[in-house]
Amino acid sequence: MLGVAFALGQHDLKRLLAYHSVENIGIILMGLGFALIAAANGHAAWGQLALLGALLHVWNHGLFKALLFLGAGSVLHATGTRQMSRLGGLWRAMPWTAGLFGLGAAAIAGLRHSMDLSANGWCISASLTPCPRTARRPSPPCWPPCFWG
């Protein structure tokens, strides 16, 4: 999750997007890891939920990140720079690019009704939601309750 920390310090538009991809790959791997742990401990439903969240996040990340990189390339072609401090006023000069970039930015931020919010939610909720207890398995003492056997 250090990708976001590195992205916050960037002034280069494409480098910022690349560091954010590092963070998203971490979320995807977290979902896959929880899916494997759940399946190994006999919680197939939770494993399927985590795997579904990870795959949904792969699909969504591929869509919105491609849109953002295409927008960044269009801005680079039109302005000749990737330095965000020099890119003011592009909304008037490139309205279609700005609108589509805004759509991609809304998806990347996980705003309500965007796919990123539901993909992250599935990855994280599958790992944090307690499983129902059975007589065979005593309640585990620590987090995450679903995956300790």
C-alpha cells in the first residue's frame, strides 16, 4: 500500500498513475490471498467472495486506468509536458478529455456507484466479516476471524 504514499508526492501525471497502479495491485493480491486462505481453511463461500472481489477489481482497474493513461497521453500530446503544475485551464481547451478524465478520476476515487467501490468493498469485507461458528470450530481469539482455524 506504499504506492499511494509515493503517488502523493508526484508531480508527473503518468508517474502518479503508475504508482497508483502499484497500490491497486496490492489490493488485488490481498483479495487473492484471502481467497486462498479461506479455501485452505474450509470456508469456500468466503474464498469465492474474496476471489470475485479481486477479479472484479482487476477488470475495473484495467478499464479506468486505461482511460486515465489515454487521457494523460492526450494531455501530453497537446501540451508537451507531464508536470501537473503547468496543466491549469485544460477544461476549456480539451473538454472531452477533461470530462473523460474526470470520469476515470471518480472511478479511481471509489465514489458511490462506481465499480471500484464495490470491488474494494468485496475484497475488504470478505476479509473482515466474521464467519458463523460451528460446533467443530471454536471461536478464534484474534482477527481475521474467518481465516484462523
